[in-house]
Amino acid sequence: MDIIDTLEERIAQLVSRLKSLEEENKSLKALMDQENASMKEALEQERQKKDAVLSRVDQLLKKLQEEPI
């Protein structure tokens, strides 16, 4: 019977460890999702700044082309 008791204890430990790892995995996934959202937002802001700068440069070039030299 001792071997059965030992086996039951070990299985209980493994199940507990599995649940713990699943919870840790969920937490890490949530953290990664949050970081990804933050990085996407920052990237979008940088794209908007780049587009604004390119637009202004285009306007300046157009203005230069229209001016008689």
C-alpha cells in the first residue's frame, strides 16, 4: 500500500504543479498581450508622425516647384 500512497501523492503534486504552470502561463500571456498592445500603439503614433512629416515635406517640395526660379 505504501507504493500506492506514494503514487497518489506524486500524482497530486504533478496536478498541483500543472495547475500552477497553467496559471503562470495565463499571467504571462496577459502581460505579453498588454505589452503588444502598448507597442502597437507606440508604432502607430510613430507612423502618424512619419506621415505628417512626409506630408509637410511633400508640400514644401510642391511649393518649391511652383515658385519661378
